[in-house]
Amino acid sequence: MTLWLVRCGSRGEGENYAFTNNVVGIGWPELGDLSAVHSLEAVKQRLGEQYPDAKQSRITNWAGQIDAFTRRIKEGDLVALPLKTAPAVAFGRVRGGYRFDVKAPEQIRHQRSVQWIREDIPRSEIDQDLLFSLGAYMTVCQIKRNNAEKRIEALLAGKPAVESAPHKVPSDEGDGSAPVDFDRLSRDQISKRIAARFNGHELAQLVGEILRAEGFVTSVSPAGPDGGVDILAGQGSMGFDGAMLAVQVKSGAQQADAPYVARASRCHVQLRRLAWPAGELGRVHQGSSRRGAPPFLPDPSVGLRRACRQDHGQTFTPGSMFSYS
């Protein structure tokens, strides 16, 4: 069994198609069907015809990746698809040979059938050296350093972690030769640092401070039951302009599922529809008499409290909606 990195578009354009149709695929649609191309040199020739202005080094690089996808990947091999649309990696097992689908999105017309095992393993659950290999700036690449295949098999099976060989410095052999996406790896390190230092209400406070740094006027719900909304945020000097946000903060490695997203969305809709009725002024808010604060503000928690109680059976108690300095 061999582990392969395969990307479905530089921006993840083919990811949804891949999951919906149980395939993994790559671009270069101009090459057409490669079913009758049986050698690396033939792939290079086809590339040279379609990309006459490309440098020979680039043609050689592309040809190696395409040849790996069409001929070297075997049925039963594992494929890893680092997602661009989520901080996660999908893993599947190859179940068919090469085919070309002219009706598929151009980023995924060269295809292999795949049985997806997991589509949502958080990057935080994958060891850093494996993330380093999966961060290669390539469309197709074999991943083999540090006992990668057995370690991923154990991860997918929910077994104890397989001990890896001593971590090697990337060399010019195997997956170590590919340039690495250090921006993605830096984000992984930051995410792990935040997960280790902030949890529960502390994470909500951190997100609130980030929103303030981005120019939002915010209210972070106190610790305790919040009805599914941890932060209310608005733009403008009083929070009435531009985007309005209802934020639910979840700590831990799990991803927010559809019900959570749906509830937050409904609360946000209620915030927009009910919180600021035309011409209606709300009560004086706690803290609204601070220097520079207007004495009367619409009460955005009224409609939102009703909406969140309906969804959660709880009452949202935001305290001061806006803060002024």
C-alpha cells in the first residue's frame, strides 16, 4: 500500500465534485484522454505540444505528477486530499483505474475512482511531520517519509499511534523534494497554540478581541448559558453599519456540524429582522452612559433572545451590547 497526496484544484475547486462522485482527480484538461499514453516520455511529448512556451524543467515536473496519477497509483493505495475549503484532510482508497471525464470540472477531468474513508480529519489530529509532507506544493506526490503509510492507516482505523522513525530533514528523495506550503503550516502551528492556551469562554473572549481589532463593535456573552450565540458584533461607530455578526464559538478539535451552523444562521436572521425595528428606540443599555456613548440605543438582544430561546430552549443574556472608550 502506498500513500499519495492528490489535490483537486489549486483552490479546492474540485473538492465537492470529488466527494459527490467518489473520485479524485487532477487538472491539465488540455491534454485530453491519456488512456492510450503508456510512458513518461509520451506524457512529456503531449505536454510539449499543448504548452509550447513552458520551460523544460516545468514540463518534466508536470509529466512526473501526471504519470504518477495515471499509471503509478494502484488500486488499494491510499490518497490524501488536503482540503482548501476546511482545516481538514480527506482520505480515501483507490478503487479503479484511470479515466478521463470531459464533462467534469476542468480541475478534475483526469480521474481515479475512490472510496472515501474520512472526509474531515482535522489537521490538528495529524502529526506535524506528516502535515509537512502533506503541505508539498504539488498536485500529485507520494508520501513516504517517517513511516507515513502505517501511521495514517492507524489514524484511520482509530488505533494507537504507530511509532515513527526518527524525523528526517527533507532531502532530495521522495516527498521531501517538493516545495512546502509554509503559510499553511504556520496556520497549523498557530491553531495548535490557540487550542492549547484558550478553551471555552476564554476562546470566545479571544475571538471578540480579534473582531474588535478588525473594526467591529462587539459584545461577548458572559460565561454560562448563552443560547447558542457567544458574540454579537456590528460595524460602524455604534455597531449599526455594514455587516452584523452572531458568532458561536466552539473549542476543541471537532468541526461545527450542520445543526450548529443552521441555528447560528437562524439567530443571525432574527438579529437582522427583529433587533432594529424601524423608528423604535430601545432601553438604555448597561454601560451606555460612559463618556462618548449615546444615551439611547436600539436593543438588539430582544429579537435575538426570542430566536435563540426557540432554537435552544435557553435565554441569551448579552449584558452590554456595545462598548465605548
